[in-house]
Amino acid sequence: MLALQSSDPRFKSAGCLLAHEYNFEFLEDLIESIDSSDIVLSQSARQSLIILSNKAICGSQPKKQEKPTATATKSTAVAKPQINHYVDFGPHVNYMDNVSLNASQIMWKTWFAENVKDCKKE
């Protein structure tokens, strides 16, 4: 994908937002983009990495988030909790210093290396 090779952070951000559609083909580019000081680029890469972590945990199809449903009983309604299946190592938008960016990048790289052995073959 050419957008991920662009020097313009706006194009690169758009590429990051779409990269998860190609499964794990652009995983290294996404992890590299996490370290960007551009907040939009870093958060775009983070969003795709979260979606890819969901694919790694739940299989090829991301788990659809269910809306909480209430079950009516005689006197009360009990809401079923919403279950999310993903990991998120950031970086959080409030912590965009170099140390946080580098730590986030290392954690993403380590998690995918340990949990997705054959991700590039898909």
C-alpha cells in the first residue's frame, strides 16, 4: 500500500486506518508508525493494531460487539456485560512522550511476535 510509504502524515494515517483490512501484511509498518510524534498517525496505527489483535485472539473474523441486553425479571432488569476481546498497548493520547511511544512500540512488537506465529501467511 503506497499510503504507508508516504512522507505526508495525513496519507500515512489514512493508510494505517485501512491496513487492518489486509490482515497482517502491513504489521511492521503499523508498529513503526506507533512511534510517530504525529498524534493522528500514531492513533491511526494504534486503531488498526487493536483490530488486528482482535483478529489474532478471535480468529479471522473480528468478534462483533454485542449491545448490552436487559433481561426482564419480576422486579429487576439484569444487563449482560459487554465482552471485548482485544489488547491495547497504546500509546494513549495524553502520553505521547518518547519513552511512552517507544514502550508502546516494543509491547506491540512483542505481543504480536508471541501470539501470532503465522500471521504473515494469512
